[in-house]
Amino acid sequence: MPAFAQLIGRLGQDPELRYTNGGNPVVNLSVASNRQKKGAEGERVSVADWFRITVYGRDAEVIAQYAKKGSAIAFNGRLQTESFVDREGQQRTSTCLVADSFEFVPTQKRAEENTEANAEPDAAEREETRPGKKKSRTSKGTAGESDIPF
């Protein structure tokens, strides 16, 4: 039975889209996730743990298109461990999260931008959407009821 995991972190570098021999899109990522621990003098110290993530298919294409170094992303998937021999001839193991799904995590800056974008409409927009007034094309260019062809 595979081990399932969820990981939330920030990308360590810009994603690079590649393709398998069969033509399937794939992106390999390094993701940092911070944790707190006590330092030598008892103070709290932030430590970054690095994880390898592999994403296939359409999700790989979306990440390559929209994510960049520092993007915060949450991944769900299964853990996969592989054994290999390193350059010095030592037997090593490596564990990677093979993502089944992901979600971009809103940052504080994005949350503030969204709040400002959804602020109270200006006077022209309020006038056009006033109750009792026939709806027409608004100042933002969206179709009103009179623009619907049926």
C-alpha cells in the first residue's frame, strides 16, 4: 500500500517542463517547507526542509506555465522511494512525492490585492446597477440582460 502525503512549501527554482520518452509532460521540483525549532540559546529558529516533487500530465504543464521560484504550492500525492548507487559507489535511497493534485496557496500579498480588487464599485458602476434601471453593458464590458441574444 502506497504512503500518501500532503506537502505545502515554496519552489526553490523556476519549474522546467520536460517530456518522458512517451511524450508525457513532467516537471521535477525542489520545494522548501519551513519548520520551527529551538536554537542553541533557546530561541526559536526557522529551518527549511527540502523535498523533491514530481508532477506529470496537465498539472505539470500548468505549474510550468504559472509557477515560478518562490511560488507557494500545496501538493497531494504518494511517496516513492528509489535506490541508486552514487558517484562514489555508495548505495543511496531517495524519496520523492509524486503529486496527484496541487493547489496554488494564496500569499498575503495576493490576498491584499484581491481585497482591493473587490472593493466597493465606483459611482458609475453603482449607477448602472441601480435597482429599477434597465441593465445594459457595464463600464467593465460585461454583458447585461439586454445584450443576451435569446
